[in-house]
Amino acid sequence: MPIYEGDFSTPSGRFAIVVSRFNSLVTEALLAGCRDAFVRHGVGEDRLDVYWVPGSFEVPLVARKLAEAGGHASVICLGCVIRGETGHYDHVAGQAAGGILQAGLATGVPVIFGVLTTETVEQALNRSGLKSGNKGGEAAMAAIEMVNLLKTIDDA
């Protein structure tokens, strides 16, 4: 029985990183982790394009536009939504997740969900490199793996 999976060898192509400016203390750390993971896996910073958007709600539109344009092997989406006292969190987090999913499904380009959805600022900081690893780095790894898996599928 054949088994197919992506690996972490250096993929070809350019990578887009869409980053929310809202909660920038967290998102800048996610971006640093993402860049570091790419560089550690042979993807030079000259192959990374960073696009800043106002907030996580705006991430999906830019991600889809970039995926449709075809100039990137993958689009990584980074943001941070922290629960507050109103229902705003649920709307923003849900719409960001759904829009990012749709961008990938509609284009066939790996669009990676790296938007933190946390209950507290402390949780967000922990997931952006303070204690619990860096979810930006994990998003870069997911992009590398998916690009390599899709190449394997295309080559089969």
C-alpha cells in the first residue's frame, strides 16, 4: 500500500506571509518564528514576501488574492485574536478561519492557518515563542510539508 506524505526538504518557489498588524507584539513574534523556520529549512529570506494587513479579519482577502495570482508556492496567514468582553472575538476568529480555508480550497494553493485564537494575552504570548514554541514557525513547517506533498501528488 503506497503512503504519501510531505517532507521537510527545501521546496522551490516563493512564499507569501500575510500578517495582521493588530496585536503586533504577538504577530511580530509569529513572523520572526516563521522566517526563522523557513531559513533553517533552506528557504532564504529573498524568497519570502511579507504582506501586512490591519487585522485578522482582513487576512483571508489578501491570502486569496495572492493564491489566485499564482506567484507563491504557499501563503502563510499569521494573526492573533484574543477573547474580550464581547462577541467580537467569535466573529473575527470564525470568519478569519473560514476565509483562510476557502482561499486554499478555491485556489489549490496551500494557505496555512497561523492565526492564534486565545482566551488571554498570556496564552498568545506563550504560543508566539515565550513558552509553548512558536506557532509562526509551525505554520512555515506546515507550508513546506504541504508544498512538498502536493508536488509528490502532481508528479505521481
